[in-house]
Amino acid sequence: MALMNRKLNKKIETIFLIPDQSYTFLSSSMVKEIAMLGGNTADFVPACVEKKLKKCVVSLSKGEHDK
């Protein structure tokens, strides 16, 4: 976006404001990818979800599928 603004008008300055984590969107795909790569998901999901997610990752790594 900043590059496009500069291309359209060199006088435009683009500022990005980053909100507190509690106001941001995080997709489930991103959380799953973090888990699959061995990352810590505790800051992104409730404890009960984290527990289930870890169980699913272990099952997938063993080639099992949760029914």
C-alpha cells in the first residue's frame, strides 16, 4: 500500500498503526501452521484448544486421522 501511494503521489506519506494483539485478527490457518511447525500457540488460543491442537498435530505426524 505504501509503495502504491508513493507511486500515485510522491507527497503522500503512509503510516501504519499496529493495534494491541487483542484487537487483531488471526486466521485459524495461521494458528494451525504455527502448531504444525512446532511453535507455541498458547498466546493465540484457549488452553483447551491448544491441548486438542497438539493432539491433532501428533496424530497427523503419525499418519493418523481424527474421526
